[in-house]
Amino acid sequence: MKKITFLLSLVFAFFWGGITASAQVDFQPSDVPNSGEWAANTTWYRMSLRGKYISARNVDGSGNLYANKTTGAVDEGDLWCIVGDAEKGYKFYNLLAGPSKPMTLTNMDKDGAGRAQLVEGEGTLLDIEKKDGVEGFFVKPFRSKDLWVNERGGYFSNWTSSAGKGDPGSTFIFDDPLNLLNSAIKKAEGLKGENLGYYLQSKIDAAKSVAENTEAKTADLLNAINALTPNQPQAGVLYRIVNAYPGFEEKQHVKKGVYTDGAALYWADVDTKNPTQYWMFEPANDGCFYLKNAFTHNYVYAANSMGEGKGRMVEISWPVNAAGVPVANLRAGTDSPFHANNHGGGTGKGSNVIGYGTFGTETGGASAWYIIPASLDNVHSITGEAVKETVKGLFPATEEKQVGLYKKGEVDALILACNDFATVADLKEAVTIFEGLSLPKALAFSADKYYRFVNVGTSASNDYDVTLGVKDGKAYCSKGNKENIDFVWQVIPTTGGKHFIKNANGKTYLQPVQNGTKAQTALGEGENAYELRKASAGVFKLWCYGGNGGNYPAQVETNKANEFYLNGWDGENAKWKVFEIESVEIPLHAAGTASYATTYLPFSVSAAEGAELYTGELNGKVMNLTKSHTGVAAEQGIVLVGESSATKAVLTIGKGTATGKGLVGTLAPKTVEASSVLTLGKSGSEVGFFTFTDTQIGANKAYVEKTAGASAVMINFGEVTGIENAVAPEAANAPLYDLSGRRVVKAVKGGLYIQNGKKFIAR
């Protein structure tokens, strides 16, 4: 396995009729594979180009070889043999690809377009040459002129220039596994220690044992190389990630650590009280990790983003700084290493983490980090009171159901649970607490919920919430209240993360915003997608694509000529808070010993507070009302009856099943012919459905369609006792009798009477 240096004299390589001088070669050529088997003298090397390794596993979607591997385990895909000689040319074979797939080069006559693949066939014959005074080798197709292999854009590519021979991008180095192992041992002996980035003596001794074994095979050497690794973070251990850039301590006398808001990574002063500055490394494949924030339970996806599940693996390299201390370079996938953005030469107070620099080489700048195991004292500094300040921005809480924010009770419970850190006896117990934290979930949009949109900008300049509603078929904002169902909306998901914004009452959709101070955005039957883009915690922009004049978010216009209509512009008035509506309020009107209202809603209600829910069946001139204990279905006429002192009924939006055919209703204001319908009202002391003399019925009202000869309808309330409790008879003067059959002139409250053949208790 030792590297053999020998001289091949009179090496002929024909260039346009010319002859080259002899070349010194310090690699051992192998014999040609035979019958699908490697030759007995096959010698394997790790091959690098511009200092980056070439692996059969590292290819693009078309099978073209990259030349950009810098770290990771050494395996069969990294090992190459060189078959042939200088007179007839060489070929490259890969141990993983096998003896039937030599390297084939294509497009080598086109600068930068050259590519290499491992495919069945004859392969490409190569010249391998030296240049005086330059370490390494230079490769080109056999007997070609100035078509030098060169690393271009991370590919095993080419440079069609005489300057290619001697260029760093064309420099090949061949290292056999034994040399690789001995080099690794030498490096490890200079960095012995227990800390992260250092090497354990036990690992060094095991590697030496293999290197000194003359019977060791290639696989043994590879295993020993891969086992001789610096100390890495361990599973189940809490760590802090602290920037190694000395400028912060020189300029500010502080250290800077990494924290998260759950969605991205940031850096600021090290603060052991901040639970988001604690991290856990979960081992993955190829010596990589999934990097998890101990507090939020989210995983790093890239230097500037995190996600809820395990995504891309994080790799750690341990270059040694000028003081001889290993520092960590961290990256997600093959990105650039994590970097403290806006460090300001050490004057920066804090900013986001980005990808910047060259992985494996960053030792003194803001892309170098220390990974420090947390101490028990660190964890003891985490208290509920300290966490309370941290979670203000991370988990802003509200008593209301505001989309994008969190329930206050859940946030309070989280803060309370963090008090347990102060008394933990060991770090394992601290890990258990972190893993057991129940983090609140932000309220998200749901197709089966209902919402109210409150504009941020214009509400701030008024004494009331400026709420999105409807006016004459246009989107219009005004003072919001729970009595006006025009303010109720659905947010229905569609493709591409977008949503349809549907008015519950009109069942119409918010159309594309129209740009201009005089524009008015309409509602229509056609679905139109909006992106509800997060502007800040609990604040959204309703971004529309396809409106006239370009792409804009929906904003509230303040121009007096068009005030409170929606148009398209990206200003402060384009920001919205969105609240989930769980109930609506219906005003009640007192009449005698009770209070009443009718309603007709686009959604079902599961219960009512302040009144009872009744549906109706019309029987001639009598409306038989039945109390519902199971709520009422959507688009059903409802009669609400409460105590005489009640001023409103609060109806809970939810599943309701009761229906009735006697009452009809309307979601939008409706024009009717005068005297064609009966509406709930009072005539004298009597409450019932009486002739409606106007022509405009309000939105969300229930009424009775008038039949021939019926100028009024009496209300009867069905009871489980079988006695119908009539609040009052209809306006027609039907005779009134007591239970003995005697006619009476006036009913006495609490008395039992008969009218129109029905029993009732007078109120």
C-alpha cells in the first residue's frame, strides 16, 4: 500500500507532431481489470482536484462527476486506481463503480463544458503529467493539446488553455489510504484532548494499530480513517453555540450566542437565561446531525431558517485557529457555513445568521464557532420570570383568538413550567424538562372557522376597530361589531399556500384589489386567491396577484373621496389582524314579560346565551315554535326568546341540527312588496308575526311568507308537558276561555287558558 515513486523515461506524448520530455510519476499504475475482476496489483488512491475530493457518489442528476467534496467519511466511492502507462495512456477507475465503468470524458474541446462520467465502455485515455516546481499532476485526454482537466463550477471539467498546466484548478493529488491514515494520526496527536474538536487517545491508539499492521486491507484502512474523528457533540446533551470571532470581546467585552425565534436563527449577547440559546445535536448519517433547538423543538433547515420537522442535516468541520484551538464550522447540507451577519468588525450588537465563507477553512472570522456543553449553573439561571421576557416576542399571547398568536393560558403554563429548571439536580433532568415542554401552537386559518379582519393602520387613527365588511357589493370597512354578520368571513385554503376570502353573509369572494385612490375592490361569485402573508406576529397582509396595475396587498383607503373602501397599495393600512369568531350577538327587544328577536344566519349555531333557540312550523294562523336543545342548522329561521331584561343573545357558532319550515329568512337586505310578509312584532300587548308594511327587510332576519287571509300569526311554544305556552295571541280577537270553559276578557299572568283550541300559560 506504500506510495511508490519511480521514473518513466522517454515518455512520449504526441502534440501536433511534437514530443515531450520525460516526466516523474509518483503513483503506482495498476494493471487492466480482467473478466470483471481487479488486477492483483491494483493500488487505490483518494483523488483530489484543486484540493477537493472526487467521489463516484457525488454526481448531478445526469451522472456528471462533481469535484467539490471537502469533508465526510472516506468510502469506496472516494477511491480510484490509475490503469495503464505513459506510452499508451492512462484510465481512471473507481472502486465503487466497478471494473467495467472507467471514466469517460466528453466535450473536452469546449472550454468549461467538459464533463466526466462513469459508464460502461472503453473510457477515455489520459495523459498524466508533471510540471517542474509544481506539486501534483496535470491531466488531459491522451495526445491532446491544452485540453486540461480543471475544476470549473464544482464540476470535473476543463480549461482549453496552455495555462491549464500549472493552474491550481488543474492540480491532481493522489493519496493512498495508508498515507491518509498516517496523516490523520499525525494531526490527531497534535490535538489530543477531551473537548469538542479534539481527539481521544484511545482513538489514536486504535488507528496506529491498523497503520502498523502489514496485513491490513484497504477496507481496514478506510474504517480506521473514518473512526479517527474529532470529538463531536453527543446525543441527549445540551449545548450553547457561541461565536469564536475575537472582535466581539475586543470591542464589546461580550460573547455572542445563537438563538431562535422558532422560524430563523439569530445571534446576540450570550444569555444563559434565554432558553432559546440551548441546542441539541441528534446524530444522523455520514457523521452529520439534525440540529434542534431545545426550547422550541424546531430543527435547523438552513443558516437563516428552521422548520418543525427534521429537514436537512447539519455538518461540522473542525479547522484549527491561529492559537491551535479547533473551532467549529457548521453548515446545512452543502451550504456555506453559518455566519454572524452584520458583525461590524466586532461592534455589531446582534442580527441574523446567514451562510457565508468556505466550509472547513473558517478559523478567525464570524463564521467560526465554539460548541460549548451547557453547565448546571447555566440551566439553573433559567427561571419562569426570565423566560417571560423571552417569550414576549417568541409567543405573543392574547385572550382573544387572534390568528398567528397564542392563547395566553398556554403561554402562562409554559412560563410556569420553566421554573423547574432552577432546581434540577443534573443536566439529564434539564433535558427531560426541555423535551417535556408543551409549547403553545399559534392559531392558524381553518376552512371551517369564521373570522373578523381588523385593519391595523386605520384602527390606530380612530377610536374604534376598522373592520372589513360589505357595502353595496364592495369591500368596505367601518366600525365592527358582533351584531353585523357582514363582518364575518371565511378563509378557505387553495393551492400554492393561498386562500379564498369569502364573505359568510353574501357567499361572495373578495376579488382582485384595484389600484388607485378612487378604486373600489368588489366582491363576486368567482373565487380569487390571496396570499395571507405574515407581516409580524399576528399581523398579515392580504396580498393579491392579478389586480389591475400590478400585484398589491389590500389596504384601506383614507382619501376622503373613497374613504374606507379597499384598494391596492403596500402601506401601513395594508396590515390586518385576523380574529377567529366563536359567537355572534343578536339584539333582543323587550315586549311584555319577555324579549324577542329573529335571525337567519349563514352558519349553524350550537347554543345560545341570554335567550332560547326556537324553530317554527306554520299551521294555518298558528306558528308552532319548538325549543332546540341541539342548536339550529345554517340558514334556518330562528326565534330568540329571553327574559324581559335581556338585551342581547350570544349565539355560539358550531354544529346545530334543528330545522323548521315555517320561518324563512334572508342573509342580505331584501326588497319585498309591501304587506306581502309577516315579521315579528308587537300589536298592543300581543307579540306575534304581523303584516310588514315596509319594503326592505334587513339582513339576517327571519319572517313568515304571508298566506291568503292571514294578517297575523299567533305564536305557540311547545313544552314537554304538552301545554302550549302562548306569549300572546294573534291580532285577530279570538275568544279566550279558562279551563272551566268560561270566557274571560283578560288573561291573568300565570293563569291557564284556552284560545283557538290551544292551551297556554299567560305571561
